[in-house]
Amino acid sequence: MKKKLIFTLMLLCIAINSCGIYRPVDQRTFPGTAKEKAKKNIEEGRGVSVNNLLKRGSGGFEFNTSNPLWRASLELIDFMPLTTVDYSGGIIITDWYNDNNKNNEYIKITLRFLNNEIDANSVKIIVHQKKCGNSNNCVVNEIKSKIKDDLLREILTNAAKIKLEQDKK
């Protein structure tokens, strides 16, 4: 009976080890701090961790409807179709948009939130332009245009107004 138990335990250990549950990890290939690990997880598309689910009431998380930059940005581009809106990742990406003035030119806007402060360095705006020819040959380029500066100015202005309204309450 004892031999069967030892044999079963050894077989179980081998099965667990061979099926990939135990996987040795080289710590030199992983970032050191928690922020670096979170950044790496976001880049790899891993948005949720068990530790984040277990933490409650940490006080550090600012709900998206109370973040003035986030709200101002969404209100400003609400006429454009959105493809990606990820508050935890701090990014908003619109779909290709055409205002029907030019049938073969489209723009796409990416807003990346670097922090929650109402500051010009808190939001990175990237504007892409797509020009399509008659045979659907399209060329996409990032453009430096007045749209970028106007968006940033309007976002900061509206965010400041939202912040003032929040402070009054």
C-alpha cells in the first residue's frame, strides 16, 4: 500500500511538472519594479492580474468619469467613431474619419494619457492621415498639423473647466 502511494505521488509530480504548470523563469528577462511589470503586461495585452482584483479601496485609482482630461477628451471627439477606449491603459484611438469634404482623405487620432495632471505634457496626441488613390492604393502617414495643437488646447481648456466644476461641488 505504501509503495502504491509513493508511486502515485511520484507520477503526480511528474505529470504536474511536464504539463507546464511549473515553469522556471529567468528573472533577468523580467522588469524589476511593479510599474515596469505593469507596463510590460499592458504592452503584451495582459490587462488584469490577481493582485489587482484582490486589492480594494487603495485610493490610488481615479474613476474615469472623475478624470477631467479623460472626460474632456471624450466630449471633444464624441463625433468620431472610436476603435479603442482603454482607461486603465490610458489610450483613446479613433477610427478613420472623413468629414466628406475630401473623399479620399481620412484622419485617425490617438490620444495617450501620460498622467492625470491638466498639463500640456499629460496628453500625447498623434494624428495620422490616410490618402487613397483611385485604385484604393492608400498611403498612411503621421502628420504634424494644426489639428494636433487645436485638440490639445481644447482638451486642456475643457479639462480645466471640468476640474473647476468638480472643485465647486
